[in-house]
Amino acid sequence: MAKYFGTDGIRGKANDLLSPSLALKVGEYLGYKFRNEKIIIGKDTRLSSDMLEHALAAGMAAAGADVYLLGTCATPALAYLIQEGGFEAGVMISASHNPYHDNGLKVFSGNGMKISVDLELEIESYLEGLRKIDLAESDDIGQIFDYHQGLDLYIEHLEDVIQENFEGLRIVLDLAHGSAVSSGKRLFEDLGAEVIIMNDEPNGLNINLNCGSTHLESLQERVVNEKADMGFAFDGDADRCLAVDEDGSIVDGDKILYILGNYMLDNGELNHGTVVSTVMANLGFLKSMEKQGLNVIQTDVGDKNVFKEMVDGGYKLGGEQSGHIILSDYATTGDGVLTALKLTEIVAATKKSLKTLADSCLTFPQVLKNITVKDKDFVMNDKTVKMKVEGVNKTLGENGRILVRPSGTEPLIRVMVEAESIDTCHTYVDEVIEHIKKL
């Protein structure tokens, strides 16, 4: 089992688990693996991102790879440019929606997708001292280049994707003091929208701080006060997006998939009438999709699981309730800015408000709580926990469900219940959490 890699790369507290020495070693192994080839590095706006960027680049160059520094960018920009620029690998330095003191290394292969489990295990064996490599000879050391111009290629790509003009639409963007500052405002203004910007002054410490896709309250208020048509909030590395309609109501990832899925189906763009989601999808969303004649395939949590299913089945649309939305015709990973652009395009094309487009998607009350544990595997394999979960599911029947799963990046067990009333949700979530506490 992987020790360092979780569901979204290596993640941890900067200068603790995620130290420059660890980043150097990761860089060394990638440089060795792709010696005499090109590797690209991108980063978000965290205080530690510069430090980790230099450590990674030094390791890669020392092992014989040429390194291209994209600078502050969205994760999907890096993924797109890997293929567009002929890179053999890429690393995005980000901890996504986490606070500034965390950081992460998301490693991509030459096809713009997350690296294989086999390569993750190779890197881990090198980090553990179980695998040896030779660094480059003095005349084969790699070079390090500035590649900030790559961002223009990504922005041009997204502008080519959108077929509608946004003139007459008033839109609020919450950039979360993160990676979306590199592209969000420019794209919407280029396409003709009137843009109101929030949280676009990163200082290294304020990324995701009471803003962005995990804190929508201020965006909801701003959209209503500005009498805007809609608003969009991104996370730290801009690979996810949540929306707010003109009334200030949240349009989450499930409703975004519902809107995109219906529009793509009507326009003959949705292969097999199928959308890929995860086990966290709301039961109301699943019933609404079924009513519209749309099939939903559910995977384990994680955008790489969603994308694998999309590739295997040839599906065009997938995503998560959290706002990771993948449009495989244009991207190999979740792209928050692209998602916002496509939703705006649908509003412009249909002449319907975001509220109208989303309102027919049901949402069952849902409660999700986390409990910190010492051993996630022990809890998940405990027979009494399994019996407890089975009992709750049996009681809820077709009108609800419980899901208990381990976090892929933190020492947490997540307990989620959906039911016809919020009180029922709280009752069963608390019941299961209390049982886990007693183990």
C-alpha cells in the first residue's frame, strides 16, 4: 500500500512531511526516469510553493532532465500543456482546497493524466532508500527554463472551446487567492462578460482562507448585492468550481453535472447518454438524472478514479459533488475555470438563468462529518462498524443511504448520510461516529 501518495498525490504540512529534501528526492527520481527529456512544473500561491519548486527542479536537473517552470497556474493548465508542449511528465505543487500551511505534489505522466500506481510505488521505494539511481554526469545535467508563456497557450485553448459571447452577463468570480488569478478574470473579460472579482490578492498565507469553493457565503452575498447573473468560486489550484445562481443559491458539482449532462445530451455530445460520478453523489441527483434519461456510473472518490472510468468507457463528462468536473474532449483533469465557462456558455445559448437550469435537479438532505482516527484500516475493517452501517442502510431503504469511507489524504473517517429529513441524517451520522469513538 502506498505510504506517501494518497488519492491526489503527496500531501502534507510544508516543512514537515512535505520538506524540500523530500521534494528534491521526488525530483531526482523523476529526472532519472525521464533523463534527457522535458518535465514541466507548476505551482499555486502558497508560501511554500516557491521553496518546493526549486527543490523539485534541482532534483530533476541533477538527474539529467530539462525543467520548465510554468509559475503560478491552475492544475488543468499544467495537465494541458504537458501534452501540448511534448513534456514527458509534470508536477503541480498544490494542496488544492487545504489551508496555506499544507502543500502537495501532484505528479502527471506524458498523457496529461495522473501517474500510474506502479510509478508511485517506484518513487516511494526511492524515498525509502530501497531503490538506487545514478545522478547525471557533469556534462549531462539538465537545464532549468522559465516557461511562463505556456499560460497563453492554455488561455487560448479555453477561448477556442467556448462558442458563445458573454456580453450582457454580469458575473462574480471568487479566485480564492489561488491559481485562478492566472487566468479567470482574463478569460471571462475576453469573452465579453462584465466581471466582478473577489479574493484575487494572494500573499502566500491567504489561499482558501474563508473564501473559494469551500467558503461560499461571501460569494452568495456578493452575487445578490451586485445583482449579478451568477458567481463562481474556485479552489486553491483551480481544478474545481462551485457556482451560485442569481438568488444566491449554491449550484454544487451534482447540479453542474446535471446541467452539463442535459445540455450535452440535447446536442448529441454525450456518449452513451452516460455521466460518471462518485459514490458521494447525492441521491436526489441520481433520481433526477434517471428521470431525464441519463445513466450515471459511480466510482470511488477521486478525480483520477472518475477519469479512469471515463477513459475506459469512452465517456465525455464526469465529476464530483465537490466541483471537480472533467470534460474529456478538452481536459484530462478537473478544470474549474473551464467548468465556469461552459456553464456560462449554456446560460448564454439557452437564454435561461442558472437557477432555472439547476432547479429541476433534486437534492436530498445530506450530512457529512469527519472523525479523526489513529488507524483508518482498522476502523474500516471492524466487523461491528460494518454491521452498524448495514443496519442504517437497511432502515433507510430506498429513501436514503449511509456511506462511511476513509479520507485519501488525512487521518480521517468520513461518515455521510442522506435521507428525506435533515434530522434523520444527523441522527444516524452521530450514531455511527459515537460507535467509532468507542473502538
